Amino acid sequence: MAAAFSARVNDQQALGLDLSNPPGKGPPIFAVGAPRSLPATTNLRNPDGSFAVNVGLTINNPKQLQASSYKLQADPAAPGSYQITRLSDGLVRSVAEGDSVDGFKFSLGGATPGPSDSFLLEPVSQAATNMKRSLDQATGIAAASPLTARSEVGNKGTMTVDSMYAVNSNVDPGKAPIKIAFGDADPADASKLLYTLTLADGTIYSGSWKAGQPIGNSPNASPPIDLGFELKLNGLPRKDDQITVEATKFTSANNGNAKAFLNIQTETFVGQRLQADGSLAQGATINDAYASAMSDIGSRVQGATYLSSVSTSVAANAEAERSGQSGVNLDEEASRLMQYQQGYQAAAKVLQAAQSIFDELLKLAAR
Amino acid sequence: MRLSTANTFNASIANLQQRQQKLQETQQQLTSGKKIASASDDPTGAARAERALVSIGRVDANQRALEASRNSMTLSESALGDANELLQQMREAMVAAGNASYSDAERAGIANKIAGLRDQLLSIANRPDGSGGYLFSGQGSANPPFLDQNGGVAFTGVAGNIQTGNMDNFPLSINGEQAWMQAPTGNGNFETMALKNALNPLASAKGWIDAGRVSNPSALTGHNYYIGVNGTAPTQTYSVYDSDLGGAVVKTDTFTPGKAISFDGISTTISGAPVDGDQFQIKPSTNTLKVFDVIDRTVAELRTPLRGQAEISQSNSGRIRDLDAVMGNLQNVRSQVGERMNNLDGTESRMAALKQYSKSEQSAAEDLDMTQGISEFQNQQTGYDTALKTYAMVQRMTLFQYINV
């Protein structure tokens, strides 16, 4: 969660403009602990004692990171590929070096690992403990969006600009000014409107817009429009209405990127999982991930507390048994003491009587 | 079964300690007022409380944005009110300038008055919002958004407005371009004006055309028209040409000054004494009328000496029509601002309700029921007290008390 959150914030920060003079990309705000890999002690070693093979980890898609460590071994069935076991649920996958697994990639350095070598990969275990803020100046917060949109004067429809911010690094203020003009209804779907997008260098894209859909970030449409920004509109445009997208002139008054930060609250980017059929399961929002992590820990502690109380009572019973066998009850000892005391006195009395009988006998014999 | 004395003592001590620990826990719950001190006390309750806390945080952030927006909107509304006052004063001056007995000097005096009001109006347009920006700066401007330049006052900001808000969108600034630079020309549908005489390009028209009105909205075409007057009085005719249809004649009839000329849903009146060749133009309205351009033009025309009566009447009626248009536009923006402030009030009460709901969710999940807590505490207290008393009594009972050895 820490790794996914800080990567997301840093990415959005890099997409905006900060208050430095001249405005530039926002610097990263958070720094998290690096991933690490630990070799097993039985792995091959060099003659000088260091490990022959080392594994490097890089995180390439923080949204898909899972809260787990992994075990890496050479795959005995397919030489050249490796087996990765996810330790949280035991899922075993066979991957090649350089594949992206659960959001990270591993690379091997040094010699080729032997068949019995294994490594423990921990991409996120250090992330939260070593998370810290790496931005000290308030002017570094990139609240401004690099592009601003405005609707033209002559528009006859009821359309207004709702929000405009950059979403990935394809955004390029050099392509501005961009003009978006709306046309007729889409013949394929009457609820959509066709529009054409003209860049500053003359490239023309066309697409169809539906109320609620952002413009500028549809890489899966045909033709794909991947301009790196999302423009959201309110209201309904009419034919020939236009919007102009320009590079932001007054960054100190613009808050487009700050609104993008706000949207991180509701974005499900923690722990997305790649399903077997290649589709991406939804992750959780940051608040849900935190609440569920907290209740997960709480219920584990609850379980542990319960187990501890069970074992306390087991120990108490065992102790009672043991001391019942080998311990001492003072009342019992005191009464036995008196009993043996009296027995001793009685025995001593018998001796006394025997002695006086002997004395009498000897007196009789001595006459 | 035999009980070892050591075991008995140990068991009693353990029991006492357990009771003491429970007592302390209950005491802690009572002092803090919460029944969940750590997540392990009630994991699902803790998660519920956490979600409610997040919701409260979001509402608080939204509330702050709403306050900022309300501040800005209040200031903007009063600025627009002040602007309306000034424009009203200008209009009265203009109406006075229509007095036919005024001489050029008197009209120049009125022009000076209007020029003075113009400066005040410019400072209202550049009014700051108290936190470093300007009320009418739209999507941002570094300097005052309205700059007085050679060609008139220009808007140096970016059109649109800045929105803030976590869960909703609240406006933080007004689109200055729309308020001050985009009033509709003419009467909202079309604009009328007098042109120079077709036969004598140096002479201006001797009649004047009024602002016109729409007699039949469905017949409007939105084309450009020319009305030409032919002949000399009293037998004059007029012809209406549609320049978008290549100069085709739309209507032609005898011309009587002051009588309405109707065609294509438009009805207009030409008064005065137009001569042969006088032309008037009708073109569709655009949203390009600028407040300061109107004022500048008014002042310039009032200061022009030696104008004919027709010119003066045309100029006065035209400028009053333009002043009405910009006042109407500003009024429009003002009522939009008022509506937004209404919206803010509604949103505020809605958010207060949401915060109340989240707080009670949180309280239900993690707060202690005081009555229950207190009675539990007293129960445990009594239990602990009893345990201590019985321990003291039992511990004294040993055989050695009765053996005097």
C-alpha cells in the first residue's frame, strides 16, 4: 500500500507544474524503501565467500504489487526459466528473466544459478518502514496542470469545462494549442457526438464523445487518441461548438493537477491482480486498503490473544497437576508432623519402658 | 486431590492479577470514552470507525473549499452590483445627452462625466479577491486582468473559471471575459446601424434607424441585410437587400419616416429625413460587445463637434442600446453568481448532514456506552474487593494457628 500510494502521488506530481521559476515538473514527494532480495545460505558461493549469483529487483507497475514475499528458484522442468512462488497464497508461476510479475521485474547478475539455489524476493517489505517525505519546499507541490481548456465565445450549446489535467507522461504542451470541434451525432450510436481534435502541427484525430467520458485519453479506441490528458465536460455541446486547449499561462492560479490529486482518493490502484485470463481485477482504494489492513492486523492480534489465554489456562492446569503430584500442602505437613511427633514420642516412651524393665531385671540379677 | 499450598497461593495471585487487569482496562475505557483502544479489541468496528473518519475528513476539506468559494462569490456579487450602479449613472447621463437643445459644449461635459465613471468601472473590473488573485480573472492572470491599452481595454487572463472542492465543484473566480467582453451586440438578435450614403460616400445618413425588434421569431434567418432608401421626399421607396443571398431584394415598398418596415421576422423603423441613397445595415448579433469599448465610443461620439441631428439621434439611440446590452449581460452574470451562492448554502447544509451521519457511524463503532461501562466497572470493582477479602480470610487459616507447639 505504501509503495503503490507513493508511486501514484509521485507520478501525478511529475505530470503537473510547480511554482518554481520557470515552472517545471513537480519533484517526487515520497521516497519508500527499496526492494531487496536475499539469497539462501546454501547457494553457490564464490571462492572468496560472497554469493555467486545476485538478484536485482525493480518495480515497474506499482498498482499491481501484492503484499507478499516471493521465492525464486530455477525451474527444473524448463531450463532457462524460473519458478516464482508467491508466499502469501502459494501460487507458483514459471517466468523468464525480465518478465513482469505482480508489478516487479527481477534480473540475475553474476553466474547462472544452480538447480538448488533459491532466493527470497521482498519487493515491498522495506517500503513502509523506510517511507519518508523527500520534498521540503512548499513551492515544489505541482498543483498546476500543464494544459488549460476553455470553451469558445460563439458556442451555442450548454457545454462548460469541468476539469482538465494530465494523466500520463504522453502529455506534451508543445502540441498545444489544440482545437476540439464537435460535429453531428455518431451514426453508430445516437447518444454520442462526433468530434475532431486538431493539434498545433495539423494532425487531426477524430472520436466520438458521450456525456461523462473524458476526451484525450482513449488508447483503446479506433483510431487511438493517446495525448496524455483527460478533459471532462459538463453540459451538452452542439454542432460546431469548439474548445481550445492551450499550455497554461498562469500556473500560480491553476489548480488542475490538484484536482487530479483529489481523484486519487477514489481510484482503485492498490493491489490490482492480473487474472488467469489476462484481465485485471480491480484493486482497492487507499482508504479501503488501509481499513482492511488495520482490521486484518486487529483480527490476527485478537486470534493471538485468544490463543494466549487458552495456553495460559492449559499451563495453569498443568501446573496444578504437577504441584498436586510433587508440591507440599502445609496443613497436611503440619498434621503429619504432629502425627510423626506423637509416634516418635510413643516410640521414645516404649524405649523408656524397655529401659526401665531392663534396669529392674539387671537389679534382680545382681543380688 | 491434594492441593499444594504453593499452588494455592499462586492461583490466588493469578486470579487477583487478572481481575486487576480487567479493572484497569475498564477504567481506561471509561476515561477515554472509547471501547476500542486498539484494533484488536474489535477489528470490524475499528475498520468501520476508520471509514467514517475518512468521510469526515473529506467533508471538512470540502467545507473549506466551500468557504473560499463563498467568500469569492460574495465579493464578486458586490463588485457586479457596484458596476451596475456606475453603468446606471452613465445611462442617465446618456439619456440627458439626447436633449435636442444641448450644444456641443454641454455634450462634451457629459462625455467628461462618463469618462470619469469609466475609470471607476475599470478599477471594479480589476478588483482583487483578497488572497492574491482577481475576482474577474477567469482561469488565471498574473497582473490585473483588464489592461488599458492603445486599442481599448483588453482582457489578459484566460477565459473560464477556476473550480475547487473535494466532492463537489465550487467556483473560485468569475469568467471576466464573459462578463465584460461578451455582451450580445444589437438587440440580442440583430444589430442595426446607419452607413454612409451610397451616392455620396462622404455624407452620413440623414435619417436614423432604431434598434428594431423581432416580430416573428420563427421567420428569422440570421442573414445580413441592407435597407436602401431611394427617391426624394415625399415619394420615397425603400428596398431591403439580403446580402447573404447575393443582394436579392427581399421587400420593397413606399417609404414613410417613422413607419415600421417588416421583413423576415424583423421589424424596424427609420425616422428623420433620409435622402436618396441613404443606406442602413442589419447584421446578426455576435457576442463581442465589450463594456469599455461601448463607453469609449460613447465618449468619443459625444465629444465629436458639428454633427447633424440625425447623427446625434442615431448615435444616442445606438449607444443607449449598447449600454442596455452590457448592463443586461452584467446583470445576467450577477444572477448566475447569486444562484451559485444559493447552491453553496444548499451544499453546506447537505454536507453538515453527511458529517453528522459519519460522526454517528464512528461513534456507534468505537464509543463506549457510558451506562454500560460504569455498571461493568462497578461490577468488577466489587468482584475484586471480594477476591481480596476472601484471600485475606483464607490465607490466615492454617493449622499452625491452632497448634501451640
